[in-house]
Amino acid sequence: MTIPVGIDLGTTYSALAILNQYGKPEIIPNAEGERLTPSVVLMTPDDSVVVGSIAKNSAVTEAENVVEFVKRQMGNPDFIFVHGNREYSPEEISAFILKKLKQDAEQLLGQEIRDVVITVPAYFDDLRRQATLNAGRIAGLNVLKIINEPTAAALAHGLNLSGKQRVLVYDLGGGTFDVTIMQVDNGDIRVIATDGDHMLGGKDFDDRIMLYVNDLFQQEFGVDLFEDLEVQQDLRQRAEAAKKTLSSRTSTKISISAFGHRKTVELTREQFNAMTADLLERTELLIESVLMSANLTWRDIDSVLLVGGSTRMPAVQDLVRRLSGKEPDQSVNPDEAVALGAALQAGILLAKQGNSLILQTETGRQLATTTIVDVTSHSFGVQVWDPHTQRLQNQIMIPKNSPIPTERIDEFYTVDNNQTTVDFVLLQGEDLDPANCTVIGRTELQFDRPKPKNYPLKVIYAYDANGIIHASIEDVKTGYKAVLDVQLTGRLSEGEIAAKKLSFDVIEVE
């Protein structure tokens, strides 16, 4: 019988957890005995691959052969890491990390690992989710589901909670930020609203320390530490260490030697907070945005759960206290909560498939009866022609934060007299301009004969619980129909995904 496995594929660190025979999720350490594996990949001269702490420690001496923060490049077709005669995509780099987690766990457990749930930031769009799924497949894994990180964390936190609570999850990881509001009712979870920034995380706080030290070094010695890749990597590791130190102490010292010069810089927590205040302000704005989307105020929030290693910074905890008037909940290890929740999600899925070995948690809760209702993190629509503005428009059919599953039916009209076809284009994105959205599918409806202007057509747009969009456009009078079933985690080639600009103005807004 397969083991339920959850993987937190992080920007800076990754983790793997299993659901044991008692229904309790637990982290599986890697071959080095570490509970967290650095998401760092080293390509050696003989084309072998090293992942984890050894790769991270080699970043200074072999900077040109090391890849870090690849999660930020997921879904980016323009990012390629070149080593020797080979080119590696973000998916392939991420697959090396997943394979390391898989092989180390198999060695410790003495059992093959195949079926997994992998987490992603809630605000990841379809391209990034697709890239994550592809990475899992390349690593030889059967990805049961892609689940949002805040939902996984809330699952780890709330499965054994009694009563009803409205929880705001503040998730600040190494490279991404999410804020999600959800209702936890005796372990069942219903996501209400989510927002985030996939380019905001602990790395950005490290960068501010690096810039500060570099400015002082330049002022004294007239040289730029960023000009040398090895020096830059050394500075990054020292900046990260300084940030962590400032979470427990009020000051720290950073020593750097480069280009025949040496300098020691003292940095206080107060200085660090000042130089990163705008980063925290960005998280505050996103919190207010998600509260507004949910039509809630802080008085409606029962608790704030902190997730992600970067929430250990005292300034984050102070921000939450100031905004919410509540003491933040740190009852779950912020580094491990996401992986633990992913393992629980894997257990729920397998229990519902009839796996008798994982029917309940250690407290007796029946996993097969647990329900998780998520929301869309982006809007979905169709391309239309607006006769008032005489421009193409993204007509949103499924707004962002709509509960999944959901369905909407609407009526549209032909643009021209004697029109014989309609180009049916599905879009992902909140912008009204289709050029700023992503095409997730397109097809053509052909009429039995030319139709007059303003001829009515019915569009059905549905998003099911498995992440599949079912859309159709129908000539109700004749029954002619064009159908698109778009699996949002595995449907288009990279070239088709990259296509963003549209050319046909075929549907008119009423």
C-alpha cells in the first residue's frame, strides 16, 4: 500500500513529510540527517548533480555551477541554466531537488515513494503550477494534486481543532508571500480569499543587507562586491546568517574580505527593520486587499497563523500584532507546516480512494470525511469585442477567489453580418486587456450557415474541484457547439502557453 507523501518545494528550503500508520504527519530527514533540504543544485564538472547543503556550501567557490532560488523562475520559458553542453529549464532543476527528497526518503523508509502532493504558493498562476507538476513528473513522481501552501499549513494546524474559527494565514517564505483567509470548522477547511506576491520573500530581506554592506565597502575601498560572483555568493550567505541572528539578538556583525580588503560592518535590528520596512508594507497592503476581497475586517478574524521561516523575524510578528490586535499563532513549526499539511492532503486523497491503512488521524478523525474547499487564485474569462470602446476585452466569467467548484452561464453575440465562425478564446488574468492575460485554451465554433450580427450564443464556463476548466460556446438554435476542457495542471505545450496576443474579434459584449 502506498505511503501518503507531501512535499514542500520551497524557494530556499524544501521538505518531505509522510502520514504514518497512526494518521500523524511527520517530516522525513534527508541523507544528511537534516529536516530541511536547501533548494540548491550544484552541477559538477563530470555532469553529476549535487543537491542540498553540500551544494549550498559550494555556492561561494563554485558560484557559476550553482543554481539557487529556481522556484522564482518556474513557468518562465526564457530562463535557462547552461552547464557544459546542456541547458536546464526551471522544471528540470526543480526535479533534481524533488528526486533528492524522494531518494533520501526511500532509503530511510525502505519503500518506494511515488504518489505525492506538492505545494505551491496560493498566488502561483497556471504556468507556474504546470511547471511544478512537470518537475514532479520529471522526478518520477505521480503528483496526486497541487495544493496551495497556506491551505496545507492550515490543514496541519486545524485538522484536530474543535469548533469553528476564521483563520488568516500569513505565509512569508524564502521567496514568496501569500495571505489567505479560511474557515476551519472541526477540521474541515473552506478558503474564503487569497492574495500574494510570488516575488517577495526572505531573499529580498537578505538583498537589503547585501546592498547595505556593499555600499559601505564601496565608500571605503572603491570596489563593488557584486562584480565578482564568488564574492557575491559569500556576501549572500553572510547576509542570510545576519538576518537570522537578528531574529534573536538586537545586533550582529558582518565581516567580508574581497579584492585585498577586509571590512566588518555592525548591523542593528533597528537598522535592519528600517531598511526593510517597505517590504513589510507590501505584505500589509496585500493583507488589506484580501480582507477587502472577503468583505471582512480584523474583528472577523479569530487567529493569525504564521507560516514560512521568514515569519521568525520580530518585525513580522510586531506587524501582525499591530494590525490584528492579536498574538500571532506560532503553534506549528513555520518551516515544516506546509509539508506536514501536504502529507495530510495526500492521506485524505488516498483514504477517499479506499486505502484502508490511512482512514483516520491519531485523534480518531476520519480522513475520508475531511473536506477542503479552495478558491481560484486568479480570474478566468473569455475574449470579447466591446462595441463601446471598439477594443478587445477580457470578459471575466469566474472572478478571482471564486469557490471551487463553480460555474457561470452567459450570453454573447456575433459581431458581423454573415459571420460563419467564432474564435473561442479562454483567458486567465484580472486585466481587462487580453494582451496582459494568459491564453489557457482556444477553439473555433463553426456555424451551419452564415449568421447575422447580434446572433445569440450561450457560453458555459465551469471550474471543477480537480482544477479542470470546462467551457463551451453553443448555438442554442441549432445545437452546434465548441467545447474546451482545460486541465490547469497539464494541458498546453510551452509554446502555446507563451502565446498571449490575440487576433480575432469574434464575440460582442451585450
